[in-house]
Amino acid sequence: MRKRVVAVKGTCCGMISLLFATSLAQAQTTIDFSKITCEQFVLLRVADPDYIAIWLSGFYNGKRNNTTIDVDRLKENARKVKHYCLYNKGLLMEAVEKALAPQGSAQ
């Protein structure tokens, strides 16, 4: 009986250790958005483009102290940036600024 308890105890500790190690590995993933390229964005090499679009929207809205979000506009802007990146090279954040520049402004 004692061996079973030790075996179960060891298994629990092993599972807890595995879960802890997994959460540590996930916590160490960081992304520098200023270095993401259009190619990486379009080819899903960094993360899901929708997640990136949401983060970028929050970043640029935060710079403008805007705390509201227009979901339809977010989707449309993400589509514009994806389209821009399909046909242009360079950094994603530069692509955002060019693809979403007001009409008639210098690019």
C-alpha cells in the first residue's frame, strides 16, 4: 500500500512539474512587433494575423488615447494591411502606417 501512495505521489509531482515547466516555456515567448515583416505576417510565421491585428489596433488606439473599438473598422483595417503586405515588402508596422494612411496623404 505504501508503494502505491509513493507511486501516485511521484506521478502527481511529475505531472505538476510538467505543467509548471510547460507554463514557464509559454511565458517566455515574446514578440518584438517592430521587427515583424510583412512576409512573416502574411505567412503566419509569428502568430495568427487576427491576433496581431488586434494588438496593433490596441497599440495605435492607445497612442491616441482612444479606448473604444469599432470592430467592423478593425476587420477592414486588418484586411487592408494583409492586402498591402501581399504586394509589398518591409516591416509590418510601416505597412500599417502606409496601408491605413488617410487618402490623399503622401506615402
